[in-house]
Amino acid sequence: MAAQIPARVKFRKMHRGSRAGVAWKGCNISFGEYGLQALDRAWITTRQIEACRQTITRQM
């Protein structure tokens, strides 16, 4: 029985891969005095980052 997949596609879907390990590079604050630090490995959307930024700005 042949596999039911197309031979070729115009645009392949991006695979997310895995979020492994702890960041050891690029973890310094570049702008400002405060930063957001992730405690778990996960994908963070731009909406989540923007919501955090607005909350931090509102609390100051």
C-alpha cells in the first residue's frame, strides 16, 4: 500500500523542533534596566511578550 502523501509541495511547513537546554548566550539585557526571563522551555508568541511588556510598564 502506497503512502498517501504528495510527491512535492510548493511550500513546506516549518517544523518547530525542540527547546533543549538553558540559554548561555544572549541572556544579557541589551536595552533598559529590566528584562523578562523565561523559567520553562516553551514557544512564546509576540502577543505574550507584548502583554508582559504592557504589564511591566503599567506597574512602574
